[in-house]
Amino acid sequence: MVDLLPFLTNVIGLRDPHGKGHSHHVRDLSIAFGRKIDLASAQMETLAFAAEIHDIGKIAINEFIINKPGLFTEAEYLMVRHHAQLGASLIELLGLDPLIPLIILHHHENFDGSGYPHKIKGNQIPLEARIIRITDTYDALTSNRGYRTAYPHKKALAIMEQDNDFFDPQLLEIFFRMQRSKKQ
């Protein structure tokens, strides 16, 4: 059987020049995080796969919008937000572990219930999606975007701390400890 992961990450990279690098960074951060909290081998495999392709739904969004410099209009932002649902629908068709589309679907849910697409909260959000919510945010903050330059490490952590209601508090504290020890 063909290894799907390189194919899928290349597809992401074709549509979004920052997407492939972002996917790799989120995967690497998520793997390190999973090891830190002693996830089982099968969970680690699922987490790594889902982290690598968490933004796959962006391939179904207009390329002009995905690569637009500057801020999105409200309508564009709503289209981009739809990528979690699009990605879950695309991956569901592959017949993989059914947790993978759920992780992709919920990687923008906030722990306080203010996220999207379903506004679920707390432990209703799969553990792996809660991890990716943290690692995805950190990588997005520390990377250049069309609308701003990358934040330094300490500023990114400060922003995440300010927005701490979005993240599982126990997982966020572990992530902060990991990042602070790594960057000292």
C-alpha cells in the first residue's frame, strides 16, 4: 500500500507555501508533547499522522484566500474556518482510524467552548485535538504570516498565556514547561 502521509503533506504544500513546513513543525511539536505525557504507541502514531495533515482541508479553499497577504475579510475568515470540516470530510473517505478525522475536525475547538466548528469544550474535545490546538497555535505564532511577522518565542508564550481559556490548562502548563526548558 502507498504511504499516504508524504502524498498528503505534498498536496498541502502545493496549495499553501507555508503549509508543508507548518505541518512538519506541528507534527514534531506534537510528537515531543506526546512523549512528555507518555502517550501509548498507537496514540502517538495517530497524533503524529493527524498533526501532519491537520490543515488538509485548506486544499479545498480558494488559493487566493489561502495565500492572501494581509488580513482576511469577515467572509474570507469564515471560509478559512471551514477548513477543519472540509479536512475531516476528505480524510473520512480514506477509511483510516476514525479518530483521525475527529482530531482534524476539532483542532480549532477551544477548551472553554468558544472554538469551532461545534463549540464543544473540555474533555469533549479529543485529547489529540487538544494537543494540536496548542502546538498549532504556537507554531502559527512563531511563524511569519501574510498579515504579520513571526513573534519571538517568549512573546508567543505570553500570547498563549493571555488566551489560556482556549487551551486545556493541564496540557498548556506541560507545554509551557517543555518550551521554557527548551529555550533557556
